[in-house]
Amino acid sequence: MIILQCNNLSKSFGVDNIFEEVSLVINQGEKVGLVGPNGVGKSTLLKGIVGEESVDKGVITFGKGIRVAYLPQSTSILEGDKPLLDYVLEEYQDLLKLRQEIHRYQTKMSLPEVYNDSKKLEEVMTVYSSSVELYEREGGYSFESKIRGVLIGLGFQEDDFTRTLSTFSGGQKTRISLAKILIRNPELLILDEPTNYLDLKSVEWLEGYLVNYVGTILLVSHDRYFLDQVTTVTLDLRKSGIESYPGGYSRYLILKQQRQEANRKEYEKQQDHIERQEDYIRKYKAGIKSKQARGRQSILSRLERVERPDDYAKTASIKFRMETGTGEKVLEAKNLSMEYPGNLLFKNIDINIWKGEKVALIGDNGTGKTTLLKMLAGRISGSGEIRFGSRVKTAFFTQEHEDLNLDNTVMEELWLNPRMTENEVRSVLGRFLFSGDSVEKKVSSLSGGERSRLMLAKLFLQNANLLILDEPTNHLDIQTREVLEEALIEFPGNLLFVSHDRYFINKLATRVLELEERNIKEYLGDFDYYRWKKREAELDEEAKLERNKVVTKKVSKAKPTNLKEKWISVEEIEKQIEVLEEELGVLGEKLGDTELYSNPQEVRKCTEGYKQIEDQLAELYQKWEEKV
């Protein structure tokens, strides 16, 4: 079944063409990643599809009865004094009203004037039965636990549920909006950078949720690891159209390279053919073979030309240098502690970095990763001892670009070494995609991505052998991230970096340090190794709890076959309903648990169990109606 179809969409702003002749089809159940360089119109295309912006040309068609939910990149407009939980519960106003109606019908059925009048009772029971059936079908028994599970999964705490919307930051408001659209399971989810403002734990929770999502998804993300985990189809958007590839981002890269190589060979083959024909035409157009030359000219003019391969726009060219190497020990830090009033971030931690290592520092938001980097870079002081090895020269990339002077032009910001000539400065800026008039732009007017590139250019000139990087991939498009990765892989010096980009960590890290519970834990590998060891520890803990668990007698489930027995009483049916509703509530809470979605088999097991109990309840309610 086709969920979404777009035919020949085009969009421009003034004289600038954003994209043209874009056609795509998304089928039921597909999870589609939309990729492409910055400025190609990915967000504009999503806005056009949901109707937030008009397209200049083309037709957009949704499948019949399809509910669409859309998350834009920024949703900081949420204001007011409404508590968080009440705001999200608004999505379930229909079920809350239906619950009140069910309670009203239950009260009505207990009235003597109703249960003593068979006709009235039948009328009330009919409406009551259909209401209960609808309530069950729409998830009435589990939506509150599901809401709590989604909010906790996205990084909110129980204490946040009563906070008013106006007290949350812009990033938190984006997460609130994401929670609100996830909970009703629309047939089509359209998400623009859904991992923005999420820490690693929340991103992994969202991955698990979307992997098991039964609907269709169209999303834009710079998180390549996230794309690999979630998507089954990749759409590559360019100004001249769009191409579809099966699989996630890594598969797309392989297939794209193969397709580009095939297109290049076909193009070069045709160009050779055209060149030979044109040589023949020039040579014989006025001679004895002029008739054949005119014939070949006619054939050539009708030849359908293979388009020149459309590679992406120019990318940055980065290669970090260092003045000198280091000794074997690069960094030794002992007993580092940092505490703000009422907030102990970490205590008595030790860090060692050896020659050639590339070390990733990870941890939840608020654990003190940036603070620790600033201590090691000498930007702030805390308690403990920090020693650098011989010939170590550090350079620090700050997450918020604090080192940039907003009043400078791009040229002035980089031209801090008086020994450099203007041509040398322009040459370096050109490597980082600043050329022409862009070098005269004020730093204050630069986008986040441009500021990151300027910071990297300043880093490039320092020739350091220990780079300390705080979220260096923030604001960079995928192509620039990949260029930066390759530059850092080839860099012969040392790295200590913080990043939420797991793909980036996997490519670079030789060791992972996790800052958790005010301490450091070491993992001797990349991010995949870290995840494997974490999961191994979780399974060991689960096995330990299972061994120590006190076995309690389970309440036996009601069997549908018993419903056919004539002797079963109304009281017994009501007891069975009560037992099953309790079990349904337990399963509902489990399905709302953030940890569940890391285990797809357990998700399926709980979902099937939930459906089975719902079916048993429906049969019990029917039998209860017959008895009453």
C-alpha cells in the first residue's frame, strides 16, 4: 500500500532553485532516511509534504485515511502554564472522555430503574459494550503508562511531569513535541533531525522505539549510526532530483559509489564515441565522404546524451599537522574532582593517554564531560593533578565556539599570525569552504556549521599534537563530518574528544571512557565494543536478579474455553475480568518501560501477550452481558 507519493516537486526562493523534479513513493511499513548536503532542501521538502510550505510545482498524495505527524527541527514555541504531563495527555482527550462515559454507563447500569427494566438495560449495555470495545482497541488501559515511558525514554524525570511548559528549554520543548507525536502511533511519522537535543541514552531508546514502530517513517538526520539502525530505504536528495537506495546509510554509501562508478564509465564511453564521430565529421564534411559525415551528424544530433555524473558540491579539504611528536606518555591526570554548589560532577578520577591514542569521552548530559575537557585544557580549575608529557602541545575545540570573536570578519579571525600572507590565509580558508566574499563576512553572521568550520581552520593552524575536541561534529553536514573523520584518522597525533555522534566515535576511538556516577569507566575499543560490554553487564545483572528472585505463585489466567460452561456465575466472570485487567495493566506498564525496546524479542512477546489478554477480556465482557 502506498502511504505517500510525490510527483515532480519543485521549489525555489527567488532566483535560487532549491530542488526540482523530485518524485518519490513511500510504501507502508518502510522506514526512509532522507540524506543530502546542507542547502539541498531536505527540511524544505518535508515542510512541503506536510503543507507548512507550498511547493512551486508538483503533486503530493497521501494514502486514504492516513494520519500524519510531523516534527520540525525547532519547536520552541511551546509556552504557557500547563504542566508537561497534562499537555501530552491532550493527545488522549478522546480516551479520557470515553473513560468518563464508561464510568457513567457503569453507574447507570447499577440504578434500579435500569437493571429492573430489561429494555433499558439492553440499550445501556449495547452502548456500554461498544464504548468498552473502542476503549480497549485504542489502548485505553495502557496509554498513561505509555506516556510516562515515552517521556522517561526521552530523558525526562518524574519531577518534570508537573513542571509548566514555559520553564523548559528550547531543546526540551523539541523533545516534548516528539513525545506527543509518538504516543498516538500515526500511520506516517515525518521527523526532521529527531536526535537533536538527545543524549546517547535517549537516542538509543528512540532507536529501539522506531525500529519496532509498526507504522511508516520518513526522517532527516545527520546521525549516520541512527540512520543505519532505523532506516530500510535511503533517499538521496540533490538539486536536480532524488535517487532511492535500499538499506540504511552504510549500505547506501556502497551502492552510491557503485552507481556513480557505473554512471562515470557510461558517460566516458559515450564521450569517447561522440569525440570519434565529431572527428570524423570535421575530417570528411567537405570531402568525398561528406554524405556519410552528414549522416553521422544527423545521428549524433538525435543521440540521447548521458548526463555528466553529478557529484556533490565541493567539500572541505582538511589535513591536520603537528610540529613535533610526543613521548610515550601524553597525559596523566590524577584525582580530578569538580563540584559546583550542591552539585558534585565527578570525584577522584584518573585519566591517562598514551602516544597515538584516540580516546572518546561519553556520558549522559550533565555528567560533566565538557567541564572535564575544560579542566584538561586549562580553561577552568578544579582539584587534582594534571601533567602533560614532553613536547605535548594542546589545541582545544569548544562546543559553543567561545573562542571566536564575533566582531571579527572570517579573514580577521584566522589572520592572527602576522607572518602569514593574505594568500596563505585565503588558501587555508579555502580548505574549509570559505572563498570570495564569504571571507569578509562577520563571524556573528555565520551559521553554526560555518562557525564550526572556522574553529577547525583555527585548530589546523595550531599544529598541536594533542587535540581536545568538544562535540566537533555539531552543525556539520554529513559530507563535512566524513572529511573531518578522514583527517583525524590520518592525524598522527593524539585525540581526546566528546561526541554524541556514535558513527564518528566508531571510526576514530581506540578507547572509550564513560563518565558515569561521578567516576570513569574504561572500555578498550570503539563504540560498538562499548555497547557490547554494557549489554553483557546488563545481561549478567538480569541473570543474577533472576537467580535471587523469590518465586511467587502466579494467578492463573482465565481460559476462553471456560466461558462456554453454563454454570459459570456473574461473580466468577467479574473476578476473571479483574484479574485480566490487572495483568493488562502490568503489561501496559512494561510496554511503557524505556529499557524494553532494547530487546525486540521481549517487545514482541509483550505485545502478543497484551493482544491475547485483550481478546480474552472481550469474550469475558460478552459473556458478562449475556449473564446480566
